[in-house]
Amino acid sequence: MSDSLLTVGKIVNTHGIRGDVKVLLHTDFPEVRFAPKSSLKMIHPENGTQIVVTVASARPYKGMYIVKFNEYNDINVVEKYKGYELKVAKENSVQLPKNEYYFHEIIGCRVVSDEGEELGVIEEILRPGANDVWVVKLPNHKQLLLPVIDDVVLDVDVSAKLVKVHVMEGLL
């Protein structure tokens, strides 16, 4: 189930008395994901129960989004959905420009140096500021932090799950 769905947000609280919810974003495209008439799946974080909902309206609010669903008009009804994740099908992904990738496409890729040395597998992506950092699990179970910059990342082939990198001095 989770392999075919992408998380776009998480309901963290209610807002007002008319059934609006505060959503912590997990998407770079909130204007697409929370557009009126968009269909989303609310999924319980523990048991996986799914509820299909339709967005009635949405607006940005203090780094989050306030979302109103067609199906709910009362705070007492939406209160129980705190903690639920909001997901969409992977086939509804927004097309990205060249040389941009979704996290789920990068995580799990094998990393090979430009000299042909097998370095490990990307297991996490950090977003500390100026550029992303890919966390690579090395065969010795240590971690290599790869800055996602043109001098380091030479080629990304998401279909082959392979990333070719130049290991700059001091990275290993």
C-alpha cells in the first residue's frame, strides 16, 4: 500500500469549529495537492485505515495549510483525525524539471564513485540549508554525507537506482 502512495501532509490539529484541519506539509506542491476538488487519502498512522476525502478549500497558514474537506463540517468529527497522514497515488506525481528528483526516487539508490568504487546505498536525505545532503550507508556501517552539488553528484539514474559521484578530498 505505502509503496504506491506519496505522503503530502499530516493532520496535526483542528482549526476553528467548522471542521477545518491544520496540515503539516510534506510536499513542495501544496497549491496542486490541496486545490479544490483534489482527492486525498487520509491514512491512520498505526492501523492503515484509509478514508478518501475531497478538498473543499485550502490556504497557507503559519508554515502549514488550513484544509477544509467536503465530507466534514464540524470540529467534533475531524478531531479524531489528528495524526492521520494525507497521501496521493504515485501516478499523480507532479512532473519535475530535469535533474530534480523525488526523495522516494533517490532513497535506496546505490552510490558509485567516478573511479568505479561501490560506496553504499542512500538511506536518508537531509535538508540543512543551501543544498540537500544524501546520507550514504557504507559497507562498514558508517555514514558518508554527500552534499548534493554539481562538483560531487555527477549522474543520477533513477530507473537503474544508481548515482555516480566524485568523492572530493576529505569526504571519506
